[in-house]
Amino acid sequence: MKKPAGKRFFDRVISILLSIMMLIFTCIFTALLLMRAGNAAMIIRNTDIEEILSDTEIAYYLVSQLNSLPFHETEIDLSDIEHFIRTDAVSNEIGNVATDFARALNNNDLGYHLTTENMLVIVQNLEPELNDLFGHQMTEEDNILLARTLDDILDLEGLTVGGIIYDVGLDTNVPRLLLSPYLLFGAGLLILITLCVIFLLNLGKTSKAFLISGTPIILSGFLYLLTGVIFSTFPDLLSGRLHTLSRYTVGVMHLVIRYGIGLTAIGATFIVIYLVTRNRQR
């Protein structure tokens, strides 16, 4: 028996509204995932660090200070430093530091900063990579000297959570909110609730539920994928300040593309399930 026209129209409206809600919640959830401090490692591995550091005072000072260390047996340049930073071990350590800073921010510890002792632990963890960088088997005395040198270069005591936020020009509440695990959990919960509502309203018509939920997921994937491809492949389309900032966001755009591919794959899986099961439920 066919449903009355009014009922069919109402069902379509509800389906469209639920799809729009799913699209919005999925985009928000993915954006919050992108902001996780743990993504710092992957972003660094896909960023042109040499281009960012070139022609900056800190780059010349960094190279000069490292080459002045008494134990190195090879001349270090900016490309060597970039290769070192982009290795898995080093980028993961930086990701851990970013996670610690994000945790301090959530705890409202705006004065948190790395200490020389923290830097020494990091240097010790990276001893194999440092051996390659300096062409020298690092000793404990070398590690201590390098940790102190990096403290001098980076001014660890002045590199506080609050200071970084102030330099960026943001109110502390903004990054604290965006990095909050509760906000991420809330967005994920909204997606789960929307999915449950879609399937509950389509009991006995599971294939339709997969179509209604899969379509916005694949659309959100396309949106992220398209955004990442445009910003990373055609930076010349941007102008002025945005074009200047584009070189800093290459790693971020690589991550955006990965998330876009992931969302597209999930959405496509839902659509395939719909196509496979729709004939069985007619």
C-alpha cells in the first residue's frame, strides 16, 4: 500500500533535514579532529620547513649555533635541519610536545613551558637521529650541551602556553575551546545520535537509511578533499596575505586531503551497502 502524498512529502523533508544535519556535524567533527595537537607530527612531515625558515634570523642563528658545537664532525645547513625535523622520530617528539602544551592549555596552566631537563630527555630519545645529523656518536656530555644550546636558541622559559597564544593574537578561550576533548566528544555524539534517528525512522528500510546517512558523509569528504587539493596545488590562486600564509599550511592541507579521502571512503561504503541491499527490501 502506498503512503499518502502528505506522508511521503513529510518523510522526504525529514530525510533532507537529517542529511543536512549529518553533513554539518560531520564537517564540524572533522574540523575538530584536524585541530588535535597529535596531528602536529604528520603536519611537520609534510611541511616545507626550509622554505619557512629561510631568510629568517632564527634560521641563521640555529645553523650557526649548531655548527659551533665542539663535537660535530660535519657541516650542517638548513636542508640538513629540515631533513632531521621531518624524520618520524623527531616529528613524533614535536607532536608529543604539542600534546603537552594542549593539555596545559586545557588545565589553564598558561605558564607551562619546556625546561632544559625536558629538552635533555628529548635529546636522549633522539640520539640515533642526532648521531646521523652530526656524524658523531653522541655522549651524555654532548646531550647535555646540546640541550642547553637548544634552550638558548629557543628561549624555552619564554616560550609559554600563554605567550604563544598572545603572539598569535587569540583570546585564550578560543584555542582552549577548539582543542577541548569534550567539544570533540560532543560533535561525535551528535553524529551518533543523528545516525540512530535516521535508522530508527527507517526501520525495515535499512538500505534507505544507508543512503540518507552516506550521502552527506561522502559530500563532506568531497568538500575537504577539494579544499585540500585547491590550497595545496594552486596556491597562486590566493593573493596578498593568504598567499604568504599558504606556505605554512601545506602540511595542514595534506592532512585535510587525508581526512577528505577517509570521509569519502566511509560515505562510499554506505552508498555501496545501499545499492547492494535496496533490491532485497523492496
